[in-house]
Amino acid sequence: MTPAITEIDLDKLLEAETISRETVLRIKEQVHVSKENREKLDKKNETLKVDIKKERDGARTKDLTLLLGICEWVVGRIKEAVELLKEVKSRKLGAYFLGKCYRELGDYNQALECFERAKKTDAEEFDIVMDIVETKRMSGNIDDALKIIKSFSHSHANSAELYYQWGHCLDDLGEYQEAFNKYEQSLKIDPDHAKTLFRMAFNYDMGGEDEKAIEYYEKCAKLHPPYTNAFINLGILYEDTGKHDDAVFCFESILDAEPTHDRAALFLKDARASMMMYYDEEVSKKQGKESEVLNIPISDFELSVRSKNCLEKMNIRTLKDLTRITEADLLSFKNFGETSLNEIKVILSQKGLRLGQALESYNEADLFSKINKDQDKDSMETVSELGLSTRCCNALSNAGIETISDIKEKTESELLEEGVKQNYIDELKETLSKVGLSLRTNDDCEADLEKNATE
């Protein structure tokens, strides 16, 4: 069931003597569904910082440090939380939430150490056991994770979390049908299990079953606290299907809970820009006619033999080619003089065109030139400048690919491993080929290995 939004009394809940993991999760839940509660927690954090500086009693200072570390984790300031919680990791609650922080930062060994420390006082504390399982799975230690899961499969047969972790382990091993069965079992126990709903949605999304993916993402998005990645992926799918208002809602929902979420802010900007786009039939017809005119061959016009020969040697075949070259470029060619230039200008003016017209806006030649100037400029070029579809750009962004140089370091197989669908890779390859670029090949990788070996 989706929890109701309630006003929380942080002073009462954040008491060092009585605070528990359940209380912290309740605070996080309410903070992420209410701006007022979020503002309250921000103010509480500032108060705790002041109190820590003033406090002279060592034990009380530890209490306040623990509370502030937990609160920083709640609002997503993970690095700040780590520095605080390291000071109180001897306490069970401090060790537990420090483990959560380390796992979010990808430091799985440290996370496991903290969870094991937190579990020492109660070896059968199931939620900590599941955190250990998840951390082992994320670190790639699937076998150990499965051993722990199976050891609890009878005593916790009604745990949706257990079946979710079980399914995810099988997913990672490529046993997709078995994984699907475990996810279904998880949802039978708890239809609102957020992580299972997201995983089902994600798998459908990667498989190209957009309708099913949207169905499960929507279920996940209705839960609280907001499941950030569900909103991101759902917003992308909405945008790709033309539901720009819904996409905007998804990205705004993330920013309501996490005002500094960079990706959500970027996607929101794109979605709002898409809402401003419209189809004008008259403009479309005009563009079609312009395209026909640009493709008219030079041979259709009455030009002097000298002009025709010069243009042929310069590989200029159509009016479109003339719009991509300047007067200076033409005059720099041997035997091409003012008379020939005037002939060309007259032809173009009759069709409403002019020399160098295409160079006044962004084109493929510009991109090729910019990309190949030097390494520093290369690293500054963004994927968005390639003119890829929104969904393709978002898929690359999800894989951590933001610049042209990022792309040039990736092979096709690496992109697939990072969750980029084949159809987006095909679109990327086609676009790159137009500007003289390509993905990294296996031969390139082998050549680099040989080079490094000889060095």
C-alpha cells in the first residue's frame, strides 16, 4: 500500500536513545513524498551541525554525529554521511548505515565489513542478511549470495525481498526464465515490492517490450518514496512515445525529491523542449520542395565549358554542393575566375539559393572538423551534438557516455554490456560513419595491448 503523507516530528523521532532502522526508513519515506518534511529535515541537519560544534560531552557528541550522519544519508548526501558515520561505526546503527553509504559508492568490501559488524549482535536479523546478499551480488559474488538465500528459503518463504534477491542473482547468471519465476513469486507475496517491479520493468525495457515496461514502471512510480530510476526510465519511454507532458511530470517528480539531480534536470529540459516542437504541414511541403531543388544536377543548366569543367574537377555535381562552398573556395581553384563565379551566382539566385548557404548552420562537415582539431577540443564535444534521437541519447547517458571521446573508447560489445540496445547502437554507428568516426573495434583493442606490451 502507498503510505499517506504525514507531518513528522523530527525532534521526537530523532532521539539517539530510541532511534531504529525502521524509524530511519519511515523518515526517509516521508521526506521523499513531502517538500515540507524535506525542508524540516534540512533545517534539522543545520541544527545538528551547530549542536555538534557546541557540545562538550563526548558521548553526546557521538549521539549527535550518528543522527547527522543518518540524516545526511536520508537526503542523499552520501559522501558527507560517510565522514560522519565513520566516527560512530562502532555502534550498530552507525555501522549499518555506513554500509549503506559504501554500497551506494560502489565500495562493496567496506560495505560488507560494516554490515557484518552490524549483524554481530543479532546473527538472525534478516534485513541485514538481505543487505549482505545484495552487496555480495553487486560485487559479483553470486555463488555466496545464493548460498545465503537458500539457507533462508524455508524460514523466510514469505519474504518478497528474498525472492527478489534470488531472482536478481539468477538474472545476473543469465537464467532469465528462472529469474522471472522468482520475481513473480516476490510480487505474489507483495504486489508493491518496488525493487521487483523495477526489475521486471527494466527487463521488459531492455527486451524492447515498451508497453509492458511502461506498465511496470508506472506501478513502481506510484509507490513512495519515489523510485528515482523508475521515473527516469518511464520519462524516457513517455517522451519516445510522444507523451511529453507525462515525461515532464516524471522528471519534475524526481527533482521535487532530489533538487540537485543532474540527469533529471537535463532530461526535464529536453522534454520541455520537445513540447515546444510542432509539425507544420506548409513548412514540411516547403522543405520537400527545397530538397528537390538542391538535388538538381549542375548539368541541367547552361554554363560555359570552362565553368562546367572546373565544377566537375571540384566534384561539385548539384546545387546542394554549391551551397556548401564559399566564393573564396571557388576563386582559389585554378582557371575559375569572376566570369564563372557570376554565372554560378545567377543560377543559384534563380532558385533562391546562394553560395555558402549550408555553411551558415551546423552541418556534418563542421562536426567532423571540430572533432578532429585536437584532443582537448575532442573531449569537449557532447553526444547531443551528433543529432541522435532523444531515446538513443538517453540510453548512452544512462551508460555514462556523454562525450564524443567516450564513444570512441567503446566497442559495440561493451555498449551492449552496459545496457545500450542494439537498435540504438545501429543508429549511433550510422551517425558516426557520416562524420568519419566509428566505434572502437576488437582489432583496435588488440593493437593497444600489443603496443603496451612492447612498451
